Amino acid sequence: MLKQFGWLYTILPSIKLELQSLLNNNDRRMPMKKLKNEKELIKKAIAEGVKYGESRGVVEFEATDSANEKIEYIYRLLVHDKVIQPIPEATISQQTMRHKLAIWASKIK
């Protein structure tokens, strides 16, 4: 039986190396799917996230808080509460958090 699949054992190491290089190389990441109205969804996500955080009593946002600070706090709060699935720490950025919150806002009624 092993002789029938001998060719498989010769290519497995090269497949493993290719997969590792794909996973480790951030330049080859799959691009995020563009949302048509992402800007509006971000505004909605911030508004809903502020309501969510303040209704839980865990945060009180101020007018001087920047949008980037709000986005990061809302993202981390939603991940902590297991409302959304976290992004791997290696690929997390302001852009990916915005995109994730926009997707979350598109699912809110």
C-alpha cells in the first residue's frame, strides 16, 4: 500500500514549505473584499459600538476621542464579548479593524 502512494511522500515536504511561506509572508495575503458603502457602515459601527459600550457601563466616550481610538476600543470590546471573531494579531491593523466593524455594522438591523 505504501508503494502506491510513494510519490505523495516525495512532494509533501515541498507542499509544507510552500504553505509555510504563504502563511508567513504578509505580502501574499488575500485582499479584503471591498464593501460598497464602507464609510457609512463605519459611521454606523461607531455609533452602535458607542451605544453598546455605554449600555454595558464599561466605557464613556468623550467628544475629544478620535475615530481611530473609538474603532480600536469597540473592536476589542466586541472581540472580548465574543460578538465578532478576532483578527489574528499578526495581521491586525486599523484598516482591518475598520473592515471588520463595517461587516459587523452591515449585519445590524
